[in-house]
Amino acid sequence: MKKLVLAIASGLLLAVSWPTYGFPLFLFIAFVPLLVLEKSLRESTVKKSNLKILGFSYITFLIFNAITTWWLYYATPFGMYFAVFANALLMSIVFLLYHIIAKKISQKLSLWMLVCLWIGFEKFHLNWELSWPWLNLGNGFSEYYKWVQWYEYTGTFGGTLWIWIVNILFFYGCIDFQKHRNRKLFIKSSLLPIVVIVIGVFSSLYIYHSFKESEEKVNVIVLQPNVDPYTEKYKTTNDGMAQDLIDLAKTKLDSNNYFVIAPETTLSKPVQLDKFKRTKAYYKLNSFVLSNRNVAFLSGITFYDSFDADQKPNATANYFRNSENWYNSYNSSFFLKAKKEFEYYHKSKLVVGVEHIPYRNVISPLLGGYMIDLGGSISTLTTQENREVFTNDVNTLAPVICYESVYGEYVTDYVKMGADFLAIITNDGWWSTSQGHKQHLSLARLRAIENRRSIARSANTGISALINQKGDIMQSIPYGEKGALKGSIRTSKHTTYYTDQGDYIFRIAMLVLVIVLLTSFTKRKQRL
């Protein structure tokens, strides 16, 4: 019973730490009960300890995942259950590996291994076919972003490392207390992890208050059409939607130069890429830009291109019903500027199960009717290899589409290509008024800090916002309101250490992991 209580305690501590309702200070002790539980099992004579630690840790991570991401149910019940149960299992496997290793090497080395394994797991979760990095630990500070201004040097892996170091230090304090039952000793051993927390927070606050944004500014108009994705979105014609966007923009337009930014897949009716310029929507929007030469226009759209049956389809091609032809579908952004050929970018970090079918031949038949359109198409979408940026000849924006804003190192690719501010276009209406859209907005703050780039965020139903280079939300339109947001945000050409180096903490962690494994293996061999 005691072990079950410890497992539940860790799960609840992780859950109550999470944005946007939680307090991240609990992250620094959240793993301590689970570590105590694991040590108790490892040192006992109980049989099948591997299976037991897998079970108890699964309870912990199931609670964590269920409480923090239950809102996925609004969009896809199957996807919610799969994400919650599968992600909890993956986290449990990491803890099981630690348990197995800890039985063979010293406690200190095994804990270093655990840190490295967890960082490796988070990096893996950023890149594999079933990518779901929403609950990577470093994301837990997105509402308390003033605590992690040093993410411009470390990215979110710096937060993950910070959390684990403090948890391990508190864990050692608990071990000492169990041995000696001395409260003074426990208080003394707790001072070091508290100091580590204080140093992290106060160094960040110093960076926050001393950081100076550049003097250069860009004017933006962010549109929030507030179209219900379930009842209105796919009943509205593209040209009708284009006119609505134009009318919204005109409510804020004046003689200054502006980037006008509209949400993800605002033009939701699929358009053949090479025929877009012949559509009424293009004509209306291009005419708007030509008649307002101070405007550069960015919006989301669903593109596709087709090819004949005799052409070999790629891995993400889809089959036209009642036809022998194939097509590629894209969740795209397009950019219009007077006297300039329209440009486009295809979203390349896709939502698993709804935009991208991993291991398609196996999973597609299982998903069947549970698939739903979340900003693109129920068909598998096609991506592009490289990032794209758009310029009005003075400033350059990064067209970050929806889910891409969760990926730290991925967003740095836009900045490396010259983006001096980030434009995040998204449609968060699938999750109703739950935590989903709030967490998504909150995570954008971390991208601003990592790259020291201001953000203009256009969300179909909200929350649209202007975020400065320190992560502050300067202006916003509430969820569920139609409107336009006009403002000036700072631009920058400077690149941060994290922008340049990316997830180097992961690379260091993998090097440490290899060294510890080789050292441990060599010592064991010498004993034999």
C-alpha cells in the first residue's frame, strides 16, 4: 500500500506542476517518491521487481499524462487514449531501464544514467514517427518563463536537467533521513537543492530584467476569424473566407507598413497548388495586397498536387477515390507581396494520427473512422525537407505552423535562415475551452526566449497574441472572439547560443551515457 501511495504521489506532483493551472516548483520534488519506491524495491527480496517497478511507475506516469492532456478527447477520443496510455508506457520503460541498471552499478552512477536516459527519451520523442514532446519536462516552466530566461543558452533540455538534478539531491536527503532519522541532518541536506533552485531562478530573473530588446520594430496585424472548426470551417468557401480576412484586416489598416497574418488552414477547401493563382480567393487577396502596397499577407491553406497512376507514388501519397491517380496533400502557408510571385511553405512537423499516419500500413486500418481533420486533411500530409522564410524586403518572418511551435531546435532552423521574428499560425479550436489551447500558447513563450525573437501568433478561435523577446504576452485576443490585433513588435538579427548550437545538452548526455556504460562494463569485467 505504501508503494502505491508513493507512485500516486509522484503522478499528482507532476500533474499539479504543469501549465497552465499548475505551479512548477513541485517539479523539483515530483520524482522523489518514485525514486524512494524504486530503491525500496531494488533492495528488497521481492520477486519480479522489474515487473513491479514497471507497474508502479506506469501508475505515476498515467496519472501525469491523463491529468495534463485529457483535453485531446475533444478532438479525437482514440488519439487521447492512445497518447495517454502509450506515452505513460514509454516513460515507465525509461524508469524500468534505470531500475535494471541500478541493480548492477552504484547508486550515483545509476542516477546519472537515469538523467541521461530521460534526456535521450525526450530527444527521441522529438523526432520519431510517434513524436509527442508536449510533456517534455522543460516545458513545465512555460507559464513561469521568468524562471528560465537562460533557455536562450540551453533550450528546454536545460530545464529537464535542472529538474532532475534537484530531484536527485532531495532524494539523497530522504535516504539520509531514512538512515539516521535526524531532522537537522535532513534540513541541512535539503539546503543544497534549494540553493540550486534559487540560483536558477535568480540568475534567470537577472537576465530577464537586464535584457534589452533591439530598437528595430515591425508592424503586424494579427487576424482571428473565430470560425468553428466543427460546424463552420468546411462549409465556408475559400473566396468567402478570403473576403472575411480582408474585411478584418481593413478594420486596423492605416498608411504604415504591415505584415497581415491569418491562421492555419484558413482557406480550408483543398486547392491544387499549381492552380491557386486561378482561384477567386487568390484574386481577392492579391488585389487587396496590390491596392495596399504597404501590406504583406501570410495565411494558412490546404494545398494538394496530383500525379498520374504511372508515376511512382511517394510514401505519403494518397489515392483519389474512383480514380487511378494519386495526390500529395499539404497543410501550408502562403505569402503575398505586391509585384512578387506568391510563396509557400508546407508544414513539416505533423500531428500524429490526424495529419500523419506513422507506420502507415499497420496503423491506418486501426484508426479508420476515428481520424479527424485537425487543420489539414484526414489523408496523410506531405512535408518538405527544409524550412522556409518570407520577406517584405525589410523584415523576414518564420511561418511556423501550429504543432511546429512545440519543437525547440526545429524552430531554430527558421532563425538560421534569417527570420527576425516568428509568425505562429494555428487552429486551436479543436479542444474547446480546455487547457489545450492555453498550453499551446504558453509553449510559444519558450520559443521566444530560446531564439530571442518576438512572436505574432494568429489562432483561428484564439488565443491570438503578440509576444516579446522575453516571453511576455503584450497583447492578446481572448478565445472565442472574432477580431484583429494591431501592434509593433521588436525584430532581431542576433542569434542566441541555443539557436546556434541546438540541443547540445542531449549530445553531452549521450556521451556521458556511453562513458558510464563503458566504465561500468570494464570494472565488472576486471572483477570477473
